[in-house]
Amino acid sequence: MQFAPFVVQAFQVGTVVIFAPGVSGFIAKVEARLQGRRGPRVLQPYYDLAKLFGKESLAPHGASAGFLIAPIVAFACYLTVPLLIPVLTTYGLPLGTMGDILGGSLILALAAFAVAVAAADTGAPYTQMGSSRTTTFSALTEPVMLFVIFTVGFLTGTDLPYKMASTVTSSASQVLRPAHLLATAALFMVILVETSRIPVEGHSSTNEFGMIEHARTLEHSGPYAALLAWGSAMKQMILYILLINLFVAPWGLATSGRPLPILIAVVTLVLKCCAVGCLVTVIDNSFSKLRLFKITEFVAAAFLVSVLAVLTIYLGGG
């Protein structure tokens, strides 16, 4: 028995949709243990989503229809990206060539833009502050992603995610190239920014003045808040998948559409995402949160690392 390519592609999207909250719950549990607390249950994000979906949705007075459409647009973007990247398989799927790695980055940027516009539309001071901050930092992280993509494109000769993963899988020495290592470091720094982790932001912070990413969603409620929370978990897992399956460890993926390799790929992916989450949690609990004006220096350092990756290729370190 072998699944059809479109069925496997549906499994890719379903894996991200189903397991993303669980990965977030596991990370929260590990973080609590490192801090000496009991912490929430690993399945707590699922209970939170169920509770939000059962609540009433409210909109601020004067907010436009875009306020309610934005969570749906962002969630749709997060559903689209797994169609383009190697989540479970080493071979290309029917829609895998619909967009390159740059297109996937633009889709993630569209989701962030929709949420930022909705936050600014509310007129609330904290959400507008969060929207302004995220837009500012996004303007700095996007060039980093471009240089990371350029680096990997130069090394692999393509910008299609499946081809990039195949190049890295062909030999373990590919991962040890100086340019590749620098690009991986720059991407990891961007992930810390995009997933609201220290040293950029306290993921579980309740201080509105220190919020960046989470301040944008304070005015949403009910199912719309659930979509944003679910989408945030999916975004985190998608970024982890990009780091794992394109840069660090693109192994354990299915080479055929048979049920057993697909199941092994799902289990392996979840375990690798949890491993990356543990690393992020250790970093999260080892540093203090940077002051707001210092965050730009952190992102600028990521940009310099990505530029150095490109220069390394021309200097013979590719």
C-alpha cells in the first residue's frame, strides 16, 4: 500500500496543524522544569484552544472588518507554507514546486503583516505599540532571511526547498561548510526573534510595556484569538522545520509514500522539533531579556553573520 502524493501532502499540513500546539506545550513544560516549577500539562495548549473556540468573539468599537479577517488570513498562510517545504518526505510533492524558499518567507511575512494591521486597527495603545515594534524588527529580520536564502542558494544551486534538503542529505560534510554554518547561526537568531524568545522577548511575560509579539493579539477574543494562538504555534514549528530539514538534520524523512515510512517521519519530526525547543528553552533561561534599544543590535548581529556567510562563499569557504 502506498499513499498518493496529494494524500502525503495533506499529511504534511496535518502534522503541523495537529502537533504544533503539543510542541509548544512540551517546550512550556521543559521551561517550567528548568525554573523549578511544576508547569502546565503538555496538552494544555489544546485545552486552551478548545476553551477559546467556545467563547464569544468581540471586536473593539470602530475596528474594521480587517480586524476579524486578519486571523483567518494568517492561519491560511501558515497552512500554505507546509505545502512548499519538506516536512515529511525527501521527494517533491505535487505542490512542492509551487513556490521557492523565498516565496515561503513572503507568505510568513504576509501573515505577520495581516496581524500587525489588525492590531493597529484596534486603536488600543498596547496593540498599536506591539504592532509598531514588530514591524520595526521585521524590517531588520527580513534582510537576514534574504541573505540566508542567498547563501543556501549559492551552495546548493537552487532555491527550491526539496532540492536544498536533498543537497544537504547527500553528505554530512555539507552541513560543516563554513558558509552553511554561518547561515544556520543567522537563521537560528532570527527564530529567536520570530518566536518571541529571550534575549528578545519573554515568551510568558505579562508586562504589557515589554511585550512585542504578544501585544498584537491582546484585543482578539474567542475563536479569532484561538486562530492566532494556534497560528503562532504553527509558525514556531514551521521555523523549526526549516532549520531542521533544510539546514541541520534533514534525515529521517520518508523516501516513499508507504504508511510506515510516513509514520516514522512524523514521529522523527516531532522529536526533532522538541529537541530544538529544548535548546531554545535553555537559551531562554540562560540570559536576561535585552533592553528594547538593544534588540536592534541583536538583529544587526544576525544580519552581519548572514552577510559573512555570503562573503565566505566568495572567499573560498563555501
